[in-house]
Amino acid sequence: MIVYPVSDRFLARLAESHTPVTQVQLMLTNGDVIDLPHTGGSVTVDRSQAIRRTCTVTVPDPAVIPRTPADQLAVYGARLRVSRGVEYGRPTDTELVPLGVFRLDSVDGDVSEGPVTLAGKDLAAIIADDKFTARYRASGTVVTAISALIRRSLPDATITSLIDDTAIGSRWFDVEADPWAGCQEIAAAAGAEVYATADGEFAISTLPDLATTTPVWAVEATEDGVYISGSRAMTSDGVHNAVLARGENSSEGIPPVSALVVDNDPGSPTYWSGPYGRRPFFHSSSTLLTSAACLRAAQLKLAVMKAPNASGDISSLPNPALEPGDVIRVVHEDGSRELHQVASFSVPLDLGGDFPISTISAKEDS
């Protein structure tokens, strides 16, 4: 969950006058890959959504609308690969950053004149839609259980784990249950999250700590900066200062276990015994086998739940290399400096338009 790897000159180029470069490829089920000329669209990335990445692409040519059974066979199940980058002075010198691989979900437009709008969701949607038709048992460790659920629907999926793996108790899922929601529940046993990446792969990771993570990008209201506008808000919604994690697995004869972790820092605005009051969060899962497992899950979850109750809405020049969870430094027009953690953003596929970034937490930057 760090900014997508780019060259040293990429981030500097974003603040300079340059020509953005975008690419949309349609990958048909017959193996053909078509570069699609396009006039607009966007990719939205939102950490709060189960399906983290979605896209819309505007295509001028109505020929992409499936008309025959053969066309439909090629399109149903097709995928879109979307990228955006920069040009370094000449068309042959470019650098592209992937924005996602998407299942093509809809094609809509005027069959005679166009334009046509393509819409898609990232590959987690394939797992979410592959509901269980029989009871399913997840077991082993966090990584092996999640990997099995993902590869049940996508056998060739590439899965990268950035966490310390931990054993889990058996978790039975009923008929019609959502396997992707199951992946999220199992990841929570390690205080982690699982998501589809910009490369069309999958990652299991924890949210970086705002207080200790080095900023990956500067959004500054200076002559050479990328800042356009910004606002900041305070809310206590979703901010908790304790987590009680509980596990019970009667099917395996394991007695109930639990662990309570509280914010015990008197200098914290969400101190458990302070004026903020007591606002516990409860997490329970049969995947938690021991008190130690509950403690670890509660500690990692509390680190997220007690994040500073500040949020921001920032508009800047587009940076397609950002990822949710990235920490950025923001310098406002009045000179005030803040560190923000990225929650969501939308990358335009046309040459104009702002780049709105929403954040989940913020703190003053010295």
C-alpha cells in the first residue's frame, strides 16, 4: 500500500507543463487485445468500498457495442486495462502507470453515432459474484485461506502478502454467502485488509501508520506545486478508542477467547479515560483461536479505528501513482502544513479536470 513505483523524474514531471498520456486496452475473451481510442472517463479508487477500483471510459466508435452472438461471447467476460502517465518532451518518451484491470460490466451508447460508455469493476468483483453454492470451510492461516478463496474464482491470480501470517480457526460460510466479504473477515484476523491492485493482482496488507510513515508526495500551494484547493473537516464518526476482539469456534471445541485493547495514552485526543469518552468497537470471528490472536487483531484494528478524527478534501494536479493509505504532505495557501492519509481519489482520462483526493486522517506537520 505505497505509491506505485515510478521513476525519479515522474513525480517532478507532474508539476511541470506536460502532456498527459492515457491508454485503455480491451482484452477480449478470445485473447485479442484492442487499444481503444477514447475521449474521456475516469478511474475511481476508494478504500471504503468492498470493490476498491471502478472505471468508466468514453469511446467514440460505436463498433465496440456487441451486436451478434459472436460479439457478445467476446465481450461478456472481457476486461479493461487502464493506464495514465506522462510524456517527457516527445511522444516516444513516455511513462505509464496502471490504474487497474477491470471486468467489463456494461457497454452503453448510440449504435449509429456513438459515443459509447464502458464501465467496469476491479477483479474483486469476480470473487464477490461467485457466491457459494454449497457450504464452504476456510481454515489454515490468514494468507492460505484468503488465497484459496481468491483462486477458487481466479485460479491464476497473483497474491502478495505484506503481513505476518497467523493461524486461524475454521470459518464455515453458508450457501449464498459472499466470498469476497469472507476474504475481508479473514484478513481482519490479522488486522489487515485485502484488495485488488492497480496491476490486476491482489495484496494483503495493513494500513500504514500516519505518525511513522514517510510521505510519498507533496501537494504544495507554491509556484511550482500541484495544489489547487483544499478543505479540512473534523468528525468523530467511525473513530473508536478501544477494540474488543472475540473468537469462538464451537465446531472445533475451542472455548471463547477475547482481548480488549484501549487507547491508554493520556496525550491522545481519544484517550480511553479522557474527555472523548469511551467508544469501543467490537470485532468477532471464529477465525480467532487464542487470546493472543484476539490481542493482535485488536491492536492492529485499534491503530486504524483511533486515527485522528480529521479529514480533508484536496484538489491537485493528477497523480496516477497514488494508492489508498499513502501519506502525503499538504501545504496550504496560508502556509500551514499537514500530513494526510489518502482514502479515495478519481483519476481523469481526459486532458483536463481536477484530481480530487479525500483523506481518512490528518495531523499537523512540523
